[in-house]
Amino acid sequence: MKLRSSILTLVSALILVPTAFISCTKKAESKPQFVFKAAPNNTAVAKVLGKELTYDEMAKGIEDKIYEAELALYNLKFNKLKAIVLKRFMEADPKYKGMSNDKYLEKYIAGGVKVSDQQAKDFAKKNNIPPESLNDALMGRIKDHLLKEEKKKAVDVWLAKQMKKNPVEIYLAKPKAPVFDVNIQGAPILGNKNAKVTIVEFSDFQCPFCKKGAEVIKELKKKYGKKVNFAFKNFPLPFHNHAQKAAEAGMCAFDQNEKAFWFMHDEMFANQDRLNKEGLLDMAKKGKLDMKKFADCLNSGKFAAKVGKDMEDGKSVSVKSTPTFFVNGKMVTGAQPVDFFSEIIDEELAK
């Protein structure tokens, strides 16, 4: 019985194998059979119906995603490279002998780093964490986070000292940010209109991150003065119930004069809980605008189409969220810190 059973199993297997092979073959044949070859030049990525398809054609509309992916890969490589550089400098110190990396770090690089309760409370306040939520466990997590950040700074300071004596050359190529042609015709502008650097912001007056973005812009204005100007474009998100009318209110103020727009800009971000019609009218009154003209403009939806045009302009240059900035056409997403913007601005000013 056992022999017969084994024979039947073998026969069944032999019958099934060709069927499975045929099935897989048909499935494979149903997929596009691309021919992968070396590119004939530096711009071609494919040939379709005898015509070359260029990299720019392929990347159109996804430039930001490609750059983000390339930047993530670059940062992964660079952080690994930086860790190796740090290790080599540590190992070059005679005091390192017989020590682990962590022990050397704690003793000679970040030994004096501490985080106080006040620093943790300041962090909580800056990040809108209610004081009543600051229990011991949360305070501990905040302090751990801040301690890691402070240790990173200590490593950078230590490395900077080492590299003054022994410069490190980096040959890892940084990806180039895509440059977008952003339409700012008819947009409110703050600063020197002939400045070498223009920062365009697509923003939503009801967005809390946009409020942070506006604060960053103020800091950049203080830092760079007449070297940089700022243009504002509306991008009200559909799930913010007052964002559309707030955007229209800004343009109604701009219709009176540019100074009135920037007053309303600051007021609306400072009072994001009062962006209903009554609140907008109160802000306009506070700014000494022509109230009849402002109210008529707001009620009529005079600038609804202009706000819509701003959004279309944003979508055409891959804006998907707020705030999104363009520094001389180079995209920056989110309310990044001043130093992040400064790196790009300084590069542009040096050209």
C-alpha cells in the first residue's frame, strides 16, 4: 500500500508540474517586456515608438518626490560617513586607547551636557503642550529628547574643533534641488522687490504650521533685511472651514494697500480661533481699513477666483500641503527652522 501510495503521489506531481510551468509562463508573458540598455546620451531615459523620452519629461510633476527620495538617500549615506569621521578622530586621540566610543563620547565630548526642568518646560510651551499634561513621565521623555539633541550639538562643536586642524574633504555629491518657476504676479510682497533672493510662501491662515512658518519668515526678515523679499500666495485647505474666507479677507485688505494686507496677515495668524466673519471684520477695523469697502469685498466673494488661481499656481509647482516655500524656486516643505532656510539663502546670495 505504501509503495502504491508513493507512486500515485509521484504521478500526480509529474502531472501538475507542466501545468504550473505553463501557468507561470503565461503570466510572465502578460507583463510588459522592457528592454534595459545603456542610455545613448545624458538626457534619455527611454525610447518609445522610435522617439527618445527625456529625464525632464519623465520627472515632470514629481520633481519634489524625486528630490526628497534622493535627499533621504544622501542623508543616510552622509550620516554614516559622519559617524566614521567621528570615530576616526576619536581613535586618533591618545586618550581613546582602551575605551569604547560611548565612553569616550561621555567623558570627553558630551560629559558636561545637561537638561534642566526649565528647558523641558520651555520646549513644552513652544510645542503647545498644556502645563497640566506635564507629568513626570512626559517630562522624562522631553528631557531625554533634549539631551540627545544637546549631545548632537556637542559632537558637532567637538568635530568642528578637530577639523580646524585637520580639514575633511567630502566627495559625496549632494542632490540638486529642483527649481520651480513660481508665478508671483499680483501677490503681496514684503521687503525689497529687487532683492537677490525671493521667498514665496503658499499658506493657509487657519493652519497651525503656517503660523509657525510666518514666525520663521519674520526671523528671516530680521536676519537678512533688504537682501531677501517675501511673496505670499494663498493655499486654503478644504478641511479648514474658515481658511477660504480668511484668504479672501487678506486679498480684500491687499486691494486697499499692501500695508493693510500684511497687517491682516499678522492678525489672522495671531488669532486663528477668530477667523469667522465677525472676527475678520474686527481685525480690519483694528487695522483702520475702509470698512464699507472691506465688508462689500468680503461679502461679494470678489477675490474667491483669485484665491483659486493661487491654488492652481501652487498645484502646478507640486504644492500639496501648507506651508510650502520656494527660495528662488527651490522648494521647502513645512515650517523648517531658520538655519534650514539660511543654508539655501546663503548659497543663493553667494552666486
